[in-house]
Amino acid sequence: MGTDGAAGVSGAAARADAAAHADGAGLSVNVRYLSAVREQAGTRRDEVLLPPGSTLAAAAEWVRTHRGIEVPGPALMSTLNGHGWAQLPEGMATVLREGDEIALFPLLSGG
């Protein structure tokens, strides 16, 4: 669940989140939204609870479902613990660990 409650979360998604963590066996991942992405998300950060063994793809799906942000996206930089997702050897299949931090921010352009 996000830091600002369950705004925008469907009843089924909220129940799935709760069921996944009813026994306390969950994985907590921090998602930070920076710059214009923060405005789109409506919050600065979420503490996302996922089942143990979840992958980056599961976190991306959580962000899409709960915040309406397509991750990865063509105009979006996505990092996991400071490393771009494209740099990760396992890519979207990277298994997340307790306390991992995902940061999402717009790509910068200029000349």
C-alpha cells in the first residue's frame, strides 16, 4: 500500500495485497517518484509490499496498476538501487530484496 493510503487501488488489488502479507511474510520495496513523475503519481514515494521472490516486473506492474505509470517507459528513467534497469543482467526478471529502492524520473533532454 502507498504512503498516502489506497487511493486508486481496486478492491481486488487491495485484497490481494493484504492476503500476500497476512502472515507477515512479505517483501517491502520503496518506490520514489521524482520531478514530473511525482505529479503523475500523486505522491513522493510508496512502500510497496510484494510476495517474497517478486521480480522487478512485479514491482512495475504494481506501479502501473496503482499509480497509472507505465514502467519501463520511453520517457522514463527507472533505477533499482542506483542502477538503470537496462544495466541489470536479469532485466525485469531481477529478484527484489527487502529494502530495495526503485526511483522513477523523467529523462532529461537538452542540447
